[in-house]
Amino acid sequence: MDLNFTAEEEAFRREVRAFIRENLPEATRRHMEQFRVATRDMIVEWARILHKKGWSTPRWPVEYGGPGWTAVQQYIFIEECQAAPSPDLLSFGVNMVGPVIYTFGSEEQKKKYLPRIANMDDWWSQGFSEPSAGSDLASLKTRAVRDGDEWVINGQKTWTTYGQYGNMIFVLARTNPEAKKQAGISFFLVDMTLPGVTVRPIQTIDGGVEVNEVFFDDVRIPLDGLVGEENKGWDYAKFLLGNERVGIARIGISKGRMRLVKELAEKTLRDGKPVMEHPRFRDRFIQTEIELKALEMTALRVLSAEASRGNTGKPDPASSVLKIRGSETQQKSTELLLDVIGEDAWPFPHLEVELRQQTPGPEFADTAAALYFNMRKVSIYGGANEVQKNIIAKMILGL
């Protein structure tokens, strides 16, 4: 097991870092440096800049328009983008539905959708979770019934991130109610502009609107909206969720946030001395930094193991460790940031996002409050941490 980067990999890191430095729009950089949520236009603009370089689909194979990078190169690219920081690529298209399409889709679907995903011509949303089917996703109730040369979809999805921007959504729907719950599900590609699709925003605890409900009322899609085989959607969904593992720990983001915490804690006074000099805060800060370094080493071990055995297409169960520890580190870093800002942050959770940015106050005061509340979600999405612990118990510990 070699956890050191090779000379070629370090040269690749310098290339990526230089490209980001020279091409990331300055207004976007300033916005992201304050750990604010990237706007739709920022995400699209940056994705298209990367697309011109051939980097907008970092995990795709060459034959489908990707750069053909190794797992280590993908890790380096993600870390450098997060450290810059730059807007994330839209994961629902690039990391989720794209690989499903080029692995299981028809040639017509590949030709139609893959170039549009790469250039952000479509904004994809994820239609998986339902009000009564979250961690137990296989209990979903959304139905798709074949009617002649169309599928008719009825049901509801929830927690649809950025659904307000979407024009396309991939949907799990039950096509065989008589089969056991995992066996009767199919995977569909749905145009969100079709009649019968309704999107309703959900305001989250941080005051923003990031997630949505999506309703399907007699939505008719063509037969070629089905991906792969009918009733095989659960297999495609497991493949998709496994593909979320790269970058899920968001190590680069946590590193950047810890640098900010240290900078602010060294110059922010409390009780007559810098916050960093208060023993309890300093101990928590050091402990979080140690955990972040351990997380990075674990991520590199997973990559090293993958490089040794080759990419089998199956997720390494150790990626569940990355999910758990990555989410906990993100939460701890936002807690530290909020502690540095202190009482100056208290008004901001009660203000709309636009008002926060206009309200006078210490730098990062509104960011600290918004991040703290928003990051409560990271231990739930992408597979709840409790579910990840079950995976570890079964797949790693053999319990």
C-alpha cells in the first residue's frame, strides 16, 4: 500500500491547480471563498469552462467523452476543485445518471443525453426519495404503467435537490406491484417540462430553498424513456448510488473551512484574547484536524486498494467509512466556525438569503449560521450514517 502520490500525479495536481487559478471566474471564486451556495449560473458557467478543456466528466471513460483518468487523478481533481474553491459539477448528471446511461442505456439514449450532460445543456434532478421511502427506498410507491406506446407515471418524490432548476429528472417507479419490492422497479428518464410535472420548493432550516417536492400526475413519456430492462431499476439504482463514493467525504471542502476557522480564531478576540488561545476551543480544533488527516489517509487507502485490484464497478464497502467520517468532519468544522463568530451569527438564520448578504456584521457571520444549519443534513443524505454502519457491520466486519 503506497499512500504517496507519484511524480506524475503531482505534476497532474499542478496542472489542475494552474487551470483552476487561470480560468475560474473571479466573481465566482470570491463567492465560493465565503462558503456560499453557488448559483445556477455559476455552476453552468464553470461546467462549460471545464467541458472545453475536456474535464467536465472526470469519471467517464474516453469512449463517452471523459478524460479516462485513474481513480487517483479523479481524487486529485476533486480535491483541487474543492480547495480552490470552485462550484461542484452537477453530480446528478455527471456522476449519477450519466454512468447509468452509458452502462445500461440504449445507443440512442447515449447519443442524445451524454453530450448534453457534459456541456450542461440539461439540468438533471434525482427522483428517488419519497415521503414514505427514504432510507427504505425500495418501498417507493410512484407507479409507471404502460399505455400503448407511452408510460404513464403517477406519484411523488421529495428532497429533490435543485429541482427548481431541473428540466430533466431520472425517476425510480414501480412497474410490477406483484413482485417483491426490489424486483418490480424500473428506471426512467423524464422531461420535467411535460404536463403533469409540478415542482414545489421546501424551505430548509438555514432559510434557503435547496430541496423540492416533485409531483407526477398522469405524466406521459415515450417508451424510450425507460433505461435498460423493465423491472431492473433497482440494480441500476444500486449502481448509481455506488458511484457517489468518489468525493463524498468532501475532504477539500473541510480543509478549506478549517483554514478559515484557524485564520478567524487567531484574530477574533473573546474575553480579551484570541479564540484560538482558549484551551477548550483549541483542543476541539486540533482534534478535528487530526480526524480530517485520518479521513484523508483512509480515502487514499481506498484509492490504493482500488488501483491494486482494478475498478470492478462495485463500490468498496470502506467507502461507507468515508461517508460517515466525512459527514461528521463537515459538521464539526461548521460548529467550530460558528463558535468563532459567536453571538454575531444569531440573527442570520431568521433572514432570507438575499437579506443576509446585505446585513452589516462581521465577515462570515451569515455564512457561519447558514452552514451550521445546512450541514445537519450531511449525515442523512447519500445514505444515512445509520445505514452506512449496517453496511460496515455486514460487509467489513462480517456480523
